[in-house]
Amino acid sequence: MSETPMPGMAKPATPTPLLGPSVVVPGGVVVAPAVAAVAAATVPAATVNAAAAAASLASGNPNGGSSTSVAAAASQAEPDMKGWLLKWTNYLKGYQKRWFVLSKGVLSYYRNQAEMAHTCRGTISLHGALIHTVDSCTFVISNGGTQTFHIKAANEVERQSWVTALELAKAKAIRAMESDEEEEDNTANTIPSEELNLVVRELTVRLENLKTCYDLITKHGAALQRALSELETGDDLANKTKIVSERATLFRISSNAMINACSDYLQTAQTQGHKWSKMLQHERDQKLHLEEMVEQLARQHSHLEQAATRHRPNAATSASDDEDNEFYDAQEEGGSVTQEDSSFILNIPVTTHHNHRRNSNDATGSSSEGEDGNSETQQVLVVAENLDNMDVTDRISVHSSQALTPTLANQSKVVRKRRTRVPDKPNYPLNLWSIIKNCIGKDLSKIPMPVNFNEPLSMLQRLTEDFEYSEILDKAAQAKDTCEQLAYVTAFTVSSYSTTSNRTGKPFNPLLGETYECDRTDDLGWRCINEQVSHHPPMAAQYCEGRGWRCWQEFTMTSKFRGKYIQIVPLGYAHVEFPATGNRYTWRKVTTTVHNIIVGKLWVDNHGDMEIFGERNAKGVKCHLKYLPYSYFTRDTQRRVKGVVMDSSNQVKWVVNGTWDSKIEIAPVTSTSGSTENPVYKTGNYKTAWTRRMPPPDSDRYYNFTLLACQLNEPEPGVAPTDSRLRPDQRLMEDGKWNESNQEKLRLEEGQRARRRQREAEAETAAAEGRPYPPYEPIWFGKEKEEGTDNLVHVYNGTYWDAKAKGDWSKCSTIF
């Protein structure tokens, strides 16, 4: 018989003949056929694969014969792309030459190649970044506002090479992130009992193989010892030598089988050990988060007990007042501003340049080269001079019974009768912690939440709610003084937060290409169009036009769930323009935090600093507005908002004061005293710029919706096929069919993922063929260079209402 290598074994170059015909067995030993037959009958079948693996390891190739895997692993460590590019640093230095490295979905840069070993000047993660081409050589990478790189290549070919590489790296980073999340979810959701039984059965089989190999070694070892003992007698030496050789070969086979079985057992144990380690680490992380939350709750409970002890001697009336002023209750509509509330101290940041949006983008990233922000502040004191005769003639808010009524005097069009409420919210029980315990630390927009946490409105519709008090902008359009106009604009920005005091439902995340129109010119005097223009990161564009004003914004946000609270940080800017005067104002929204996610009643707080600055004809005018964070121990009014309006010479001209859930009052500055560093401003009588219209008394039965919110999702004929009103999961939820809504929501989300994977595959194919692949383009908004910066923003292209008039929706894709 010729020599035959076993599976996984290399064929010997020079076979060593033994007594009689021979074969090769696991371990590289050549034995006679009879011995091979005995070995085949005694060695467990499960060790054959282990023997092959061991032979592969012995040959110096741990990958079972694949010589290319080592090279592939080495290539993965290499950067996707690297080279010299010009990066914008600041207005003093302009573009500077930097060494860029693209690797593992992260773009990093250094001053030179030597710095790669110790100093990275800045990085930006691509999985949620936007990549814009500015001109033939310049492109911009932004992750939604916190980081922005303005980069210039030497020529168009180099620019296109980098943009293509960045797009491919972004697609890979998104896929890697989603696969990691799926693996983490699968690991976290594995049923411990099933997993344990499966592993125990597998290890039991491996252990039985080890026992069998042990018995064989014992048996053949004893036989070898007997053969050696008989060899010493000296009779029939040739025959006894042959027997010893065969017994030694069997012992060697058994030993090799034992080694392979041990290797098999070790490999299985290590594989399962890695999985168990991940599960254990996941449980440890959850335990730490729970411990932190319990510790915070205990600390707050202790503070509350101490505060209650300090206030115990107070009169009974004071105690009842405190009980009525729970932090999660909306404050009742107040009367006039009190002397105490109207006087306050405000720290105003001192800024010397106007184009701070560019600087904020650069400085808030991880780059170490951005301009140093000016952190100096000026402290001002605002004192009310006379509050006896409150001027209420300028009160522009109306009671809820008068809300949303026709306001145009010469309306020739019959006003449409709209609904006043939505169906009641059903009571479906839900284990909150079972869903959100695996979402700690993740981006809120990427968490697949059931509709039980939602309200039957999309994010596009929630953005439209910003114009519920559009009459403030109507009043601002009539103002002759620029600073007074800005005071009204400030009141309008505050009014958009009024519904957050008792609305804790999460809006539906819009699908890419989803739109929402709201035409209320017949009664409210404005119309609005919204479109979801980006999926990674989620971004919506909005344009609204009213009586003497137009408003637009590009809204995106970053959000994190921290176990005890959810924090939402808006990115992007909102703008309002008054064409009659050419005045334009720009601002960014403040941070919103939802508290008591685990224990207690949900409540919302808005906090942070907002700066509204004038542009074009209003350049130099600005308002600094401070939203005070909620505090258990402050004597200040909760949900307080205070600010000042300054002219181009940084002199305070108007004062803004109130609460974001109740009312805003404004007052002109009548005189100034004090020093230049610490001025004191005296104000005239306050007048109400905005008063909240409270929702109906039974609104808690239908998501605490206001009258406008109830009408946003009302079916309307003639809208685009991508309109949020036509979204099936949202409509099913409004109708109370939550189970069907959850199923429909999963279908829509999977369809969106399939479309994204298709675009990524097409992009990779185009890159492999060396041709550019056009990124996704919105239908009703186009990218334009922002005035005063190199940033590209989405601007309304003015075609939606014409398309609706013609009934031409041919550009719309099927997303529902």
C-alpha cells in the first residue's frame, strides 16, 4: 500500500519504511496497516480534526494552511489613506499644511509624520460625519456642528481620491458600529439557561474524548512496558523488537490524540470564555450604572430631607405653597413681574468678533489648533425703576379659547374646520427597565424604541410646533427699533419650549426623504415645509414663511442616555429674516434634559446659554439669554429665563425676563449707572411679549397635546406621498393600535436600512471602478455655502409649493 497522508497532514517527502507495508497516521508517524487499523478503531473520531489542526500549527501556519491571512491581518493595520493636505486653522494663520491619516473610520491629522508616534492634533469620527465638496480642491468634514475640518487638496484629482476614501470609510464605520451593536444586543439578550446547557454539552463531549484518550494511553503504556520486559529475556529478539516497535507506535498515537483532544477542549473553553467575559462585563457595567443611579437617588433623598428639616418651622401656608410648586408641575400663568424677579444679575460673555460660528465649530472639536475662545465675562445689574403702572396694552397672547382663530381681516377663503383633539392614549403596560437597560451610553436616535415611548407625531411635526406663537414674529415685523425687534424674536425663541414642560413622549424619528408640510395661511398666516435630509447623522431642514418674515433652520442633535436622564444637545442654527428691513437673526437652541427615566415622574428641564446675534442690516445687535437650570435649593423662580439685548456698541437697550413655560416680558432700559466693568441698568415698565396658552384640562388623556399639536397629524388631501401624515406606524399609533404600529415601525426601519446598504454597495462598486458616486440629495432642499463661513447648509429651493399646485410628485421616492 502506498503512503497516504491523513487530512490536515503534509505528505512526507521521504517515507521511512518499517516492517511491511505502512501508512501515515495523525502525528506524522508511519505504522503498519495492522497498527493503523487498531489505531483507527481505538482513537476517538472527534480527534481527527484536532489532529489536523495540531499538524497545521506544527507546520508553522496557525490558520490551517491559509498563507494569505497573515498578510491580510497586516494590511488591516495599515491606514486606509494618508498624505499631506491643507487644513484651515484660524483667521490669523489660514490654511496650514498637515499630515492626515485615515484609519478604521477615523480621520486624524498631525503637523508632521514624526508626530504620529506621540501627538495627534485632532480627530473626527466618520460614522456620523457629513462630507461636503466646496470647490475643485476644497472639502469639509463635519459631524453635525461639534467638529468641522475645512481641508484643501493640491488638485481636483487628489480631492476626489480623499472624498471617495472618506465616503467608503464612513460606510465601513457605520456597518462596523451596527454589527457591534447587534453583537452586543445578541450577547446581552442571550438566555443564560440555554447558553449554559449548550456550552456544558459541548464541553462534556470534549471531556469524554479526553477520558477515552487517557484510557488508551494507560492501556498502550502498560502494553509497551510488558513488551519491554519481555525483550529483556533475550528469546526471539527480532519478533519481540517488532512487537515493541508496534506498541511504541500505538502509545505515540494515543499520546498525540490526547494532545489534540486537550487542544480541542482548550479551544472550546477559550471561545466560550471570551463570550462569557463579554456577558460578565456587560452585567458589571449595568451593575455600576445601577449603583451610580441608586447613589444619586440616595444623595438627592438626603438633600431633600435636610431641606425639609430646615423649612419645618415655617408657617403652614408656606408649606402648602411649597407642595403646590412641585418641580414637575407646570406653573400657573402668573401676573405682573415682581420687584424681586425683575431685578437680577447677569454675566455676559465678552466677544470681540462676529463670525463666532466658525470658531465654535473648530474649538469644540478635538483639534488643538483652534483659536482660543474668549472666556471673559461682564457682570451687569438690572433694576426695575417703576412697576406700579404695568403697561399691558402690548399683550399679544390670547387665551386658549381664542387660539388658532382666523387673524386676517380680509380673508376671502373659507377657513377649514379642523379637529380639536386626537383619540385617547390607550393604557398598555410596559416594563421600562427591560428595554432601556441595554441602551445606556448609546445615541438616542439609534435606539430602536417601541412606540410605547412615542407620541403620534414625527420630529418634523414637533419642529413645526415652534411656530405655535408665530404672532410674536408678526409683532416683531412691525417693530421700528432693531433692538426692540430682537427682544420680540427672543420671546419667540423661548415660546418654542413651552410644551416641553408636560410633553415627555418621544417623537418618531423621520425616515430619510420624509417630508411634512403645514399650510396655515388661511388662519395663522404662515406655511412651512420640512424634510429629513440626512440619516447619518439624523438631520432635518425646515423653511417657513409668514406675514413679513421668513424662518429656516437645519436641525440635528446629539443625545445620550445616561441611565437616570436623557440629555439632548441641539446642533445647527435657526434663522429669521424680515425682508422689509433686511434684518436677520441667528441662534442655536439650548440643551434639553429629561429626568427620572428610571424612578419617579418624568420631567423636562431646559438649560444653558443662548446667544441671538444680528446679521446683515442688524449686524452687531445681539441678545444674551440664560436658561437657569432647575435647582432644588435655589430661591430663584424655577424655569427662569433672563437676558439682555445689546446694540452694536454693546450697550444694553432691552431686558428680557420670565419663564420658558409661562410668559416672557420685556422692558426698555431707561438709564445706566455704575462703572464700565459693572454697569447698572434701570428699566421702564415691563410689557408682556408672550403668554403661554394652556392646553385643555383633559389633555393628559391624549399625550398633553395643545390644539395645534392635535391638528398637525390630521389627514389632509394633496400632500406629498412622503408626508408624515401618511406614515403608517404613526397613524396606527394615533388610532390606538400599538401592536400593529410596532410591527409597521420595524418594517419601515428595515426598509430604510436596506436602501442604505444598497447605496453603500453602489458607492463601493463606483469606487472600485474609479468613478465618483453622487451622495444622497434631498428633493426640496439643496446645499449652499453658508454666508460668512465655508460650511454647507441645506437651503429651501423654492419648488415644493409649485409641485403641490401641479400635483407633480414624480421626484418623490417610495419610503412608506
